[in-house]
Amino acid sequence: MEGKESPFGDRPATPVWVESLKLNHYRNYSGLKLELDQRHVVLTGENGAGKTNLLEAISFLSPGRGLRRAAYDKVAQQLSQEALPNSDPQAGTWAVHVSMQGAEGPVDIGTGLQAGPNGVEPQRKVHINGAASRSADALLEHARILWLTPNMDGLFTGPAADRRRFLDRMVLAIDPGHGRRVAEFEKAMRGRNKLLESGSADDTWLSAIEAQMAEFGVAIAFARGELISLLRGIIARGPSGPNAVFPNADLSLQGTLEDLLVEGAAVDLEDNFRAHLARNRPRDRAAGRTLEGPHRSNLSVRHGPKNMEAAQCSTGEQKALLTGIVLAHAQLVSNVSAMTPILLLDEIAAHLDEGRRAALFDLIDTIGCQAWMTGTDQPMFNALGERAKFFTVASGSVVESV
């Protein structure tokens, strides 16, 4: 899968791909092993066969709870007591293991829930080349995993929190420190909310916490703003016009910090936001929460050629906009991280005609990444030809298609 000249504007990046996948007690798979190569992976089968489970397993090669945002204890294979009684030390455990060509060369990665002295441990563990990793953030040194699923179809019409989560995941793929900043801001904000609720905290204590919130909040706003600026540049250099396969999206950010970012240096912005939090203490105390900050920001998306809010577009136009954003982000990740991402595209071809499907596959190839795609009918992916390995998924089994 040699890199081609990209319409998005790219630079050389290290190809990253999964060479083998092993599952143990994972969802509807008691055990599974797939041997792969650098080509795309196409998984076809009936609904409920377990295709998305395989994409989710690959998504656990990144920090977080995967493409379903599932609680870790819900991922283990659900078996009858006769098949796997509670006394079995493996009950409730699950494991994903991959061998892959990563950004740092060949690497073996394992993750899942393990059994401990007091039962199944609640947090998933990550092992890289056999050594335990202190944080799942270490996964970002080897691969960047991006995904597009049918559950994201309501992104533009749903709550702002969904768009923030989508935005922050995009930032994390090019800025591995972003997740820690978001976590630290939320931790400080929870502390401030508790102090305000108690009504007995002195101003010095509140000011110290608000200083932390200002520091991390401004860093979050800058990282998000940088992502949007870079993504807009990628989109502007890509195929555009009313007849483009995936219409250009016009992206912007809305929120208190975003408004303050228009002018001033970072240190001024921190001072302004800190003063803003101090002034709003009475209002936030009455509301029972912090009403302004990066946790309230919103990602705005417009259909570029039509100059229309994405929320007002048709379902098909929204899907095309979202697909275009994900593809542009994949190219950006390749540019910034100097490694090609792995793309997980669930039911991606279901609502595209033959010509648009072929164009999609070609765009994926220009990015140079390995894509995992699912669908109910293999003929929808015929345009890929020898560029993909095809598998049929049925009731917990996966067989390579001839």
C-alpha cells in the first residue's frame, strides 16, 4: 500500500498496520486469530455476526474505552455458568493481542482485563512487547486509531457534548498530552464545584483552584484551536466544489475561551479566564456547576458549498460531511505524527452508490493507511480488488473469503 500523491497535501509517513489479531473471551469470540498483511481488511456478514466487535477490538489500541465507549467489564464474553463458572479465574476477563508494524517498528501489544487476587481488576492493562505500560497513552507512540461508526450519524444534531468528545479525540490523535490536560481541568472543576456548594471555602482556596482551571482550560482551547486551523487547511487543499464526493466542511469553535482567544497572548488569556471564574462564583454556586469554560465549548460545522449548518442538511449530506472530516483528519494525523493512522469504518459503504464507494476507496489509498471496513454484502467492496483481504463473519467465526 505505497503512499500516493494525496489531494489533501501530504508528506511521507511511516506506514502502520496490524499483522495479526488474537482475541480471548472477547464479546462473542471465545478465541480468534487473524493473519493479515498491509492491505485493507473487509469484514462482511449479517447484522449481529460480530463485525463491529472486531473493529472495537482494534480501537482498544488507543487510550480510552474504544469506539463504543463501553465499560470494560461489559466487553468480556458472556458465557453460561456451565461453560465458564464464576469459580474460573478467567471469568470476566478478556484480551486483545496484536502484532503490528508500528511507528517505532514491529511491536506486540496486548490489552484487556486481567484476574487479580481480589477478582477481575476494573481497569484494563496494556502490555507493549511484554512489558506492562504505566498508561494507555503509551499506545500513541506506536499507532493512531481513528473511526467512523453509524452511531456517529447524529453528531451534528445531538448535544454539544458529543461534538466536544469527537473534537477532543481528534486533538488527541495529533497531541498525546491533550487527554491529560482535559482530565486535569475536569478534576479541578469538580473541586471548585464542591467548594462552591459547601459555601464555606475561603477565596484563597478557590483562587488556587481557578488558577489551575485557567492554566489547563487555556491549554485545551489552544490545542482545539490548532486542530481546527490545521484541519481547515487540509480540507481547503482537498477536492472541493458542488460535485465533490465528500463536500468540504467549514469548521469553527464556539465558547467563552474561544471568544477570548481572538486577541491576546496565552498569559493574558489565563488571567482573563481566571478573573472570569472569580466574578462568576455567585452564579455558578446558584447553578451548582461551572457554567463557562472548555467543558461548554461547541464544534460548529457548516456544509461549505451550500453555506448551510450541518444540522440543517439532509441525512445523506451529514454523512458525507462527517466522512470528509474523518478522511481529512486521517491525512492530518499522517502529516503531523509522521505515521499513517489505522482507519475503522463501520458500515461505511451502505449508503454510497458504486461510484462514490470507488472514490472513497481511492481517497483512503492516497492517505496510505490500513482501513478496516464492515458491511453486509461483499460486492459493495468489489472495487477494492486485490487491495484488501476479505473475511466472512458469522456467529463468532471469521473465515477468509476466496
